[in-house]
Amino acid sequence: SGKTTLMQRLSVHFHEASRPFYAVNLDPAVLSLPYEPNIDVRDTVDYKRVMRQYNLGPNGGILTSLNLFATKFDQVLDFVERRAAGPDAP
């Protein structure tokens, strides 16, 4: 527990220090976040739909959602690398 609070505090810290910061939300079941993630698993995977589709409970739904997201992780890395290269990168 405390992962969301940690991310929120890190986000505030880096923002106040004017340092670049990329927040990634990997919790497909979270309803709201106190920070704005740059990458959010919820944009890719619908946790409730996964639960229904595979007849899973909450924990199984979370794990399966993360497994589905992991199949697209190369796209996430490409996005982060492009952003790190700067605004003029292709």
C-alpha cells in the first residue's frame, strides 16, 4: 500500500523542482489518481471488461490486465524514448 501516495508526492516534488518527470500508472483498477500520469494502463486495458471476458475475480482481472498491457510495452518504451529525445525528435 502507499504506491499512489508515493507517486503523487514524487510528482509534486519533481514539478516544484522543475525537473522532467514521467508518471506511469500500472494499476488498472484504480478509480482516480491524485496526479496526472503520462502513461496510464487504463487507457489500454479495461479492467472490468477483462474480468467479465475471462470470468475472473478482482485479483485475476488485475493480473490479466497487466499481462495484456505488457504485450504492448514496447510501444510504451518507444513513446518514452521519443519524449526523452526532445520535442524535435520524430
